[in-house]
Amino acid sequence: MTNMTLIPPALGIDLGTTNSAAAIIYEDKITIVTDEHGESVHASALAFSEDGQVIVGNQAHGLPNDNIV
């Protein structure tokens, strides 16, 4: 049995004032975080729906009310 040191995954976040991006490095592989549409750049925006649900990123950007950009 070899003496292996397990290194946990790391998350890198580029939190910009207009857009943000994130990547995960694990086992010498870098994976860019994408949304359900495959987009890797996300709007730095936050919004609240009428029922109190939190909406983030590209979905929140451009909503007419209750958003924080």
C-alpha cells in the first residue's frame, strides 16, 4: 500500500461586479462551472420572486423588479 495524501477539491471563484465565473480543480483536472444552458459566465445578479424564491445569475439579470445587480 502506498502512502497517498488525499487532496480535497478546490473551488475558484472570479466574483466580478458585472459577471462572475467559477471552476473546480480535482485530481489535476479543471472543470468550469456552467449553468443549465452551458454558459460559463454568470451575471453577478440576485433577484427574489413573488413567492420569496431566490434567483441568481443570468436568470436574475434583467428582471424588472426586486433584483440586486
